[in-house]
Amino acid sequence: MDKNTLSITDNRTGTEYVVPIIAGTYPKYGAAINALALRQIKVGEDDFGLMTYDPGFTNTAGCKSAITFIDGDRGILRYRGYPIEELAERCSYLETAYLILHGELPTPAQLADWQRQIMRHALLHENTKKLMEGFHHDAHPMGMLVSTVAALSTFYPDAKKLSDPVLRRLQICRLMGKMPTIAAYAYRHGMGLPYVYPDDELSYTGNFLNMMFRRTEVKYRVLHADHEQNCSANDMRSVGSSQTDPYVATAAAAAALYGPLHGGANEQVLRMLREIGSKDKVADYIKRVKAKEVRLMGFGHRIYKNYDPRAKIIKRIADQVFEVTGRNPLLDIALELERIALADDYFISHKLYPNVDFYSGIIYQALDFPVDLFPVLFAIPRTIGWITQWEEMLNDPDQKIARPQQVYTGHDCRPLPGIRRTV
């Protein structure tokens, strides 16, 4: 018998089934069985067949992907095979974005052309500006971003021609170019400030900060470019599977990011640190966490059961930022919280380590970004990951429109009772 198979005995009937195992690059973390193979396991001809029950898709592979590899037990994150630590240290954001989309790092000429293609699409149609001006002055910037990105679908009807790779590439460059502009305009709209037009002579990050603040450029890392099949990436694929255009699919992904359990998590960390108030109160807060009276925000991750590799990098970046901006008093609370938690058997046994959200909010705050802009800052770099996932899905012959099954728990067929009507 082929060793790359799984034998299943149905104890209800005594029947044995043999199911092929699909192995990925890393069998230990990527082996799977085709879910439809379970449908042959039945107790009778009228039986629908066996399904898997997996709320939240905690152990269900919805696709094959060559973009991002995560080993949560060992704290590993790689883009196209390259460790995130090396990319963050040696590559710019646009270099990493090119890698994620194309599979290889760009040559200097390719990088220059890539940046040129993106920056030429940074301008927004004047009618798009008018759309954004229609929002109330205190509208949440993430709501503005989601709505405006979706509206781009009406400006570029050629985006619906999904089978044309040249047009797909055009939409990718448009999204990459316009996302920072939309984000900056959303910020300035809320501040009551006039919009600053893009400057294609600046770098990608420098242009964004110029449109926001007209301040000196700071380094921008690649930690949020892609993160495998997370909630927003899954939404990008799910909505995109209906053959909708990339603007609507990106708006759906950004809407998922809007949630406090996803893109808003670093805001929750800031609230927790403010609630703690001072370094000397950390120990008492830890006791409350262990007693399940409060939650420890910024610790633990659905995937990582080790120290989040992004958190290690962003912690070093925090030191660099504070050398310029001055030390954020919340940092001392965060460092003390991390020190005590990582020495406590409770957190060690539960594999609760700092994640990327633990320090990112403190950095954003030090750079004078308002708290409600945090998920928008998350959405800008994630755009390349979303649209790469979308294009990979379009080119995958195995992909179909997303349509999960359900385990029905309602009534069996029953007669409709007599209904008394009054006239």
C-alpha cells in the first residue's frame, strides 16, 4: 500500500477507506487530505457523506500557496523562502513587495521600473476626492478607506477583465499606488487639512509621510506585507473566488482588517498599557490576567506558539524610533510586562509570547499617528499580500468559488401547523 495514504475505519459500519495524502514542501506542516475524499464515508446510500467540522478554519487548508511559510511552533516566517529577519534588515518595502508578487527579488533595473509603475498611479481621480469629502469630519479613516477602495471599481471597469494578465498587472500597480494616497487623504480629512498631492520623486514611504505630515522620511519595515491565510487574506480569496474585480475584493479584505481582533489589535494593547498606568502596577495586572479577570493584549497568537518573529524585529525598531521621537512612557510598562510574563510558568506553559501588535501601537503613537489610523497603516503594506494571494488564486486550476458546507442542527422535516388568520 502507498505510504502516502491514510486508512480510515468507520466504526459505524466496519468499512475501511484509503485516502491519499497531499504533501506540501514541508510535510510536517503542510500535509493534507482532500476533503471531498471523506464524502465516500457513508452509512447508507442516502447519507450525504462525512465532512470536517472546523469553525474558524483552524485546521483546514483552503488553497495551495507558494507565497508565505509560517512555522508557528518554531517562530519562523518566510516570504518566498527568505527569512523575514533578513528581508527587514536588508530590503526596502517595495523590494519585498516585488518579491512577494513575482517570486524573486528584483534587479536594480526591475526595482526602478517597479517603483516608477506604482508611483505613476498614486494620484486619485478628482471625483474620488469629492467622494471622500462627503464623509463626516469625524468618520473613521478605516471606514473611509474601505469605501473608497470599493468605489475604485467604478472608475476602472477594465479591472473586470480578470483573464488578461496585462490588465491584472495594471490594477495591482493602481492599488499599490493609490492605497497610501487614500490613507493620507482620510487622515487629513479628519484633521480638516487640505490634501497634499503625491510626489513621485519621493520613495514609496517618503511620499506617504509627505502626504500625511510633510516630515522627514523614516524607515518602514516589511512586517505586515503578508501573513499566510489570515482573516483578511482569506476574505480576499473568498470574495475574489466569485470573479469580482480586485478593488472590491481588496475592500472586503480591508473590512476584515477593520475588526479589533485583526487590524485593531495594537489599539487594544495601548488601551491595556494605559489601564495599567505605571511600571510598578504591572505585577498586579499579571495576577489579574492569571485569575482571568482581564485579558493580556498583544500576547499569544493563533499561529505562533513561540516568540512572534515580527515582534523581535519591531522591538528593535522601537528603540530606533524612540532615539528620534523621545521615549514613549508606555514602553517602560510594556518592557516590564514582557519581562515578568516571559519568566512566569503560566505564560510559558500556555505558550503566550509577545506578538507583532505588542510594540507596533507604541511606535505608531510615537510617530504621532492617531489611534484610529492604526488599521489603515496596517492595510497599506498588506495590499501587496492581498493582491498576490488574489492573483495566485486566479491562476490555480483547483480553485472554485468559496462555498463552505455546514453541519445542520435544525429540525427534521415537519408538517406546517394550521394557521389561524383574522380578517
